[in-house]
Amino acid sequence: MRSAFLKNSHRAAWLSPPEAARRVKGICAFLRRRLDVDAAVRRQVYAVGSVQALAEESIMWIGQLAAKGGTIVETVRYYERLGLLPDPERSPSGYRQYRQDDLQRLAFIRRSRTLGFSLGEIRSLLTLAADPAQPCAEITALARAHLAEVRRKLEELRALEGQLARLANCCQGVRVAECRILDQLRSPGTGSPPVCSSSDLTL
């Protein structure tokens, strides 16, 4: 064995320059391929880790969703029971999990409620919004119908304001027994309360 080793060592020591260059070139190519594979593996691991971290970062619990949406947990659950919010995903332990789409939908509902739309109207708006390709004429009609209802209520409130203003100026008494406001409210009839005469008005 020793003689064979010496023989191989003797042959390796006397490689011709072209043969030595060829072997060195092969070793360098092997090392480059190994480094390229390691770099690719590292990039893939980093990408997977980044996607997973981003997904985990976008997940919200119900309390976080409620806080970001400017409401409370019970309201979120109420919207879920009505079907305005979809059934949420669940963690392995059974906790509700929400994402950015759920927050945007909650913001839509909250904004619609601020504008006075009913829950039924909001459900219709959400259904229409789910099909972006369709014409928005139905949405416009719904908004105009709601505007007409708001204006009707404003007229009723202005009439009510006038009645209350006249009623508030009726009383000139000092004691409850002399209160003209109570007298007016006790008057029979189920319609609008009668108003005081001009002689009852407080100047």
C-alpha cells in the first residue's frame, strides 16, 4: 500500500501544466456551483420566511379588528350574525382570525351607518359592491332614495322644532300647578300637540 501511495504521489507531483490547470478549473467550477446552490437556498428560505411573517402580521384577533374599526367586539359579532361580515377564519385553537379585507368591510359598514343607511340597505350595497363589473345605476338609485328619505325626515323635524319652540314659550307660571306646558301635553288628542295662543307666549 505504501508503494502505491508513493506511486500516486509521484504521479500527482508531476502533472503537466495543462492537466493541473484543467483540474484547478474543475475544482473552481464545482465550488461556484455549490455557492450558487447555497445562495439560492438562502434566498428561497428568506422569501418563504418573509411571506409567512407578512401573513402573520396581517392577521388580527377580534379585539384588534374592533379597535382598528372604531367599534367594539359585540358590534363585530352582531354584524357577523347578520351576515354583513363573513364568518372569520379560525386559528388551530378556535380563535377568530381577521385580515385586511375584513377591516375594509367593517369600515364600509361603519361609514354607511354614519350616513344613515339601514342594515338592509347596507346589505344591498355590499352585494352590489361584490360585482365591480356591473353598472352602478342601482347604487345611485339607492343613494337617491335614501337622500329623499333624509329630506322628508328633516321636514318633519323642522315642523317639530316649531311646535316645541312655541310650547316652550307657553309657561308663565312659577309652580307646576300653573305650568301651561303640562296643560298643553294633557290636552286630548293623539295628533300634534296644540300650541299656545298668542296671549300665552312669554315675551
